[in-house]
Amino acid sequence: MRRIFSVLVSLFVPVLLLTGCGGAASGSTYQQISREEAKEMMDTEEVIILDVREQSEYDGGHISGAVLLPVGTIDEDTAAAVIPEKDSTVLVYCRSGNRSKTAASALAELGYTGIYEFGGITTWPYEIEQ
């Protein structure tokens, strides 16, 4: 009986450790929304608009009110500086939609729960600031 118990423990403990060590952020996700949904949220809710491109791209034109946080700089400290509350509604975009997905995923893994990714500014049909 001890031998069976020992075998079971040796098989299941590593699995439990691998699946349970991720903490609260494990399995965290973000939602992908349309440009129209993002605009509606911007117009009706308190949101943080997060531009995850580089400074030069941001300087060339961005969505009004957007805060710059380049995707390559996202970590716990930089995210907290622009998104102080983990449950804030954050709308994430980049140029074409690739970096915004990476950034949204990174933010979700850091424990942010209100992350919405809506693609890139190249297909943004609304006004932008120069």
C-alpha cells in the first residue's frame, strides 16, 4: 500500500506543482474587441488608452489621450506607473495589431484584469492627434 501511495505521489505532485505555481495571473487573458467597441468604451467609460509602439511612432500620431508604454518595456514596475489599479479598464493598441496582442497578454500575466486589445492605429477610422 505504501508503495502505491509513493508512486501516486511521485506522479501527481509534479503535475500539481506545474499547474498550481502560476499564482493568480496563471491563465489570465485579455479580450479582443473591435475598433468600434473600443471607441464606444472611450466615449462612455473611464479607460486607459495604451499605445505600445515606440516613441517615434507615438510622436507621429496617436489616439487622443493615449499613454505610451512600448511593448518591450512592459514589466511590473512600468505597468504600475501607467496603470495603478489592476482592475482598470485598459484599451491596448499598436501599429498593426501584433505588438498590442503581445502587450495585452503580458499585462494579463501581470494580473491586470480589464485588458482589451483592439488592433492597430493603421486601421483606426477615427481622429488621431499629431
